[in-house]
Amino acid sequence: MFSNVILGGFEQADSNSQPSLEWESWLKGTRRFPPSDQELALNEARREHIEQKQHLQDAQTEKRAPHVASRGQGAGDLDRKKHFPAYDDIELAPGAERRDDKGKVHRLSDSEMTGLRNLFQGVLKYRATVREDLVKQFARVRDDPHPQSVMFTCMDSRILPARFTQAQVGEMFVVRNSGNMIPHAQNYGGSGYEVSVTTEPAGLELAVKRGNIHHVLVMGHSDCKAINTLYNLCQCPHHFDPASPVDHWLRKNGFRSHIKLSQMLKDEEDGVPDARRIHFAAREPELLEFHARIDPDLKFGVEDWLSQINTLQQLVHVASHGFLKDYLLEGRVHLHALWFDVYKGDMFMFSRKKERFIEIDENTAPELEDETRHNYQEPLPAAATV
């Protein structure tokens, strides 16, 4: 039932249209769920009512404008009620001042200063507790660092890579962005060897070629706001904002994941056997090729299916970069997918042997480590790649 909606694609909205305040608020993360059509219609009706009432007030005050003009104030300024935005469409830097139309200064409230206050308190706590020990660790790795992996993960504030993995100083590079995405090399040219001046390929080169790490990790997670946005853009293409960097980023780097999800859902509706078994492959399959069964136990929702597909698809994007070819062919670097359940606190790792995400616990960790050590991968038939 999802496929017909998703297959609509990403038709660009009218260039003059802008997302509503409700959608903007959701994209900024200040509300948990996207607005419903009923809410949008109700709020639009309210706004139209306010505008009509405003026009009536304007008409009344214009008649009396000559009587108040001598006081240096417009009639509208005296009589018009001020209507403030219902959502956070006005943003201020910490410590900034607001001035109303009369020049009166309004300093940020205590609630608006909470983020900066927490930062100061955190730094003070760090200085009083772990700072001394960390300085010693900094000194140990300063001249002879030995990072072991690079992780690409989401910028979601709930995701704490070093804490989840208990990584110590100097052990892991971390690159974060919206949706834990790595641009495909083909986005920058047909051969994949063109220079891409973006953070993610630069992070790959720094970690693999200059840092000599052996493991590239991509970690996605449940209830990912970026992936939820991508999914909703699939459902409602007219909500795509041509002026939004986030919308462009998600569409450009997530459309391959969306294609795989929509095909999986369509195959399920059509009764195709083993519809949840998806094929992933680099353009040169000898670099990377595997199958994955997405949530075979049906524990998660469709947005989380897209998140898992996207996490695996980003491994294909990593393998697309030409400067990694020799490292992958010679087995000097290995690609792994992790996925975190933000509500249960469980970490999963993708097993190519079992073709699914496996929860990491005391029983499965040795098996996953052994699988990686032997670089298990069955030969797969050639297939078209995306």
C-alpha cells in the first residue's frame, strides 16, 4: 500500500511555493511528528480568518489616520493587534536581543538560554572530573596515533558514537551529517575518479589513505528525522523545498535507497517470493556485493526499513570512490553497517553471512567478529546495479 505513494518520486514543487510553518517546525526538529492534512487545513483556515480580520481593522484605522498622524504614529500601529508566529520561524543567536516596533529591548528568556547554559555546566563538569585523565591520553597518542576505524553516522543529538562503542581517545574518526550519507562518486562525474570537495570523501581519504585504518563503519538509527523527511518527501513530493539545503541533500544522496524501498514494497504487494531480499552491489561487483533481508521479523516501521536500506546503500556509495579501489580489492579495508535502536538502546551489525542485521550481544559478538575475520562472502551472480 506504500509503493504507489512512494513511486511518485521527487517532483519538484512550484518554485514560488514555500513549506508551511508546521512543516518547517518539523524539519527543524521542534515537533516530533509531521503535520497531518487536517492540521494544515485547520491552521490555514485560522490564518485566513486572521488576515480577513486584519483587513477590516486596516480599513477602520485608515479612516482615522489623520487624527493620529500628528503624534508621529501610524493608525495601524496604534490599533492593530500584534500576531506572533505560532512556530519558531524567528531564530536568534544566543545572547541576541529582540526589539519590538517601539524599540524596546527584550533579552532572551531563561528557557531560550538553556542550551548555552548546559554547555557551560558541561565544560565545568569536564574540567572537574575527566579533564586530567584525558590530557594524559592526548599526550600518549599525540606523536603516535593509531586510529582503527572511521564511522559515518547521523548528526541526531541522540546518537553518541564514542559512548555506544566505548571508544577511547585516538581510536576512531567520526564524520556526522544529516542521514549518515556518503555522496556517490557518480554524483561528481561518470568515472568516479573526479575530485569531490565534500566532507565525506575527504574523511574517507584522510582515514584510509593517510590514517591507514582498516574498517569503515556506517551507522544508521531508528526514528531518524532525516530519513523520516526523505520518506515524507517521497509521499508528498510537492513538499520539496527548492531553497532547502536539507531537501536537496536527502534527495541527491537518498534517492537510490528510496528506489530500493519502493521496489521491495511493490514486490511484496505483487506476491513476489522473498521480496524483502534486496541486492546491493558496487558498479564493479568484485569491490562489494551482497544481499540483505530487511526486517524479516517485522519489528519496525516503514521509515526504519528505509533507514536500514539507506545504511546499507551508503556502503555502495563508499565503494564507488576510485581512490578506495585497490584497498577494497586487496582486502586492506573492510566496510561494515551498524544500526542503532534509539528506543531500546540496542546496537545491530549487518551480517553478510546471514543477510540481515544482527543484534550485538554476548552471544553474537564472537560470531560477527569471526565472520569479519574470515571476510565471508558468497559468490553472487552478476546483476544490474543502482
